[in-house]
Amino acid sequence: MKSITVKKTTYLIIGLVTSVSFLTGYLLGDILGILIPKVSEYLGGIIFLLIGCYVLWQWVDEQKEKISEVLPR
């Protein structure tokens, strides 16, 4: 990994794209919060629940793989 070199312009582009995407998400969330405040609260909660379920599903799937490696059938 240490032998990989990346130009500074590549870091700059990645940083700019990341910044613009976060800013866009923030602005869209803010606009939704103004236009439809209750719906945006529920939508934010649902998104957090879905992300949590997805992370939990990945963890369970990873544990199943580890168990199947230790205990062959």
C-alpha cells in the first residue's frame, strides 16, 4: 500500500466531490424540512432504521460465514 502514489490533484477532486455531495444532501434535507417538516422527520427515522437493519444483516451474514468455516457440515 505504501508504494501506491496518488497525485495531489486526485485528492483535491475526491475532496471536492465529497464536499459537494455532503452539501447537496444537507441542502436537500433542509429544504425538505421546511416544506414538509413531519414527513422529513419520519423519513429520516426510517432511513436510520433501514441503515441499522442493513448493518445488522451484514454482521449476521458475516457471523454465519465464520461459523460455517469453523463447523463444516
